[in-house]
Amino acid sequence: MSKEEIFKIRFNSFKSIYGETLTEDEIKSKVNWIMEKESHLSKHKNSINIYHYDFLISKKELEEIGKDLSKINVELGHYDQTGDVFKTIEISDIIIYLNNPVVMGVGINMLTGILMKIYKTIQGKIITKLIGNKRIDKKVIFEVKIKGSQNKSSSFKIKGDFNDEQIDKLINKISLISQKDDEREVNSPLNLAVTYRANSETGEWEEYNLLDEIKKARELKRLK
């Protein structure tokens, strides 16, 4: 699909959302702005893409990470989420997308070190997020998403307070857990993605199902 075709699809989509509040020129500017940000993402098979905010990871830090990754023939892409509007506060603030072959490759020690470095850069920080038309203060949520074979994937989310020992332990376990997930048999499309969250009490990863969590929350609300 050409850049012009992508622009047209994006423009029509944005027009259906913002048509009553923005002019066509403003919509065009918004689409161009987003497409420019997306142009920094890598489509290479051996790549890592970091979704971030410019006040959490600087350009200099991204350049240093890119140089380190180039030593193991991994390409770095990035997307600056600054200015984007989200509908939920639970969207992660730093998301690192990796291909499973990259994680399992010869650069595993360097990659683990980079993940730790990124996390410790944003550890304990508070950011103000725009949710709809409200501003909400929240702690930074860190997430690693790993693409496996046959559309399988693993996600690891860290939210809350953890000490350095817990963080080192959690991040060191990501590659092993994702490898086991990639080797598992899948009997339903609903089971292709596995999601984990860090437990601050045990310092371990625990698997959870978002849909189940939503159902539980609704049931508790109903019983109150």
C-alpha cells in the first residue's frame, strides 16, 4: 500500500471522528503529524520498536540504544506518543516491541541490559496523561511485547513499586518465559496472546486474562 493510499484511509477515518470539530486542513495536518511519527518505526525483521514519550526517553538515549543494538545487527525504531490522546489510563507509557528470534538470539545479554536500563530510567516517575478531556497523574507503566511464531505473542507489564533486585529478576526471566510460550500448543485463536503482570508482593510474573479481569470487576460492582 502506497503512502498516498495510507493517507487517504487515515484521512477518511479521522474525518469521521473529528469532522464536526476540525476543518479538513486541520485533519490533514493531524494525519501528516502521525504518519511522520510512524516513519521512525522499523519494519525490519530483526528489530526493536520503542513506543515512548520524549520526556521519558531522550533522543540521545535512543541514539545510544540504537548504537548498542547495531553491534548485534538489530535495528531500532521508535514512536513518540507525546500529544496522542488515549481513552484509558491503563495504556502503557513505555512499550518495547521485540521479535522473538531477536530475544532468543546471540544478543540476549545486551537486550536484557537495555531493558533494565530503560526501566530504571523511568522507574518511579509520575506523568500527567490526557484521557479524553481530563488530565490524570499516574505512575509510568512499562511493558515488553514479544512477537513469536504462528501469530503467538507474550506481553510483560510492570506497574507499581519494585526494588532493583526484583526488577533484575523479572526482566531476566522474560526471555525464558517467552520462549516457553512460543513452544506451546495453541488450540484456539483466543489463546495466541499470553499476558503477564509483575506481582509486587512475590516479585514474580503472573499470567492474567484482561477479559476475565473486566468480568470480575463488573461482578464486584454489581454485588456492591
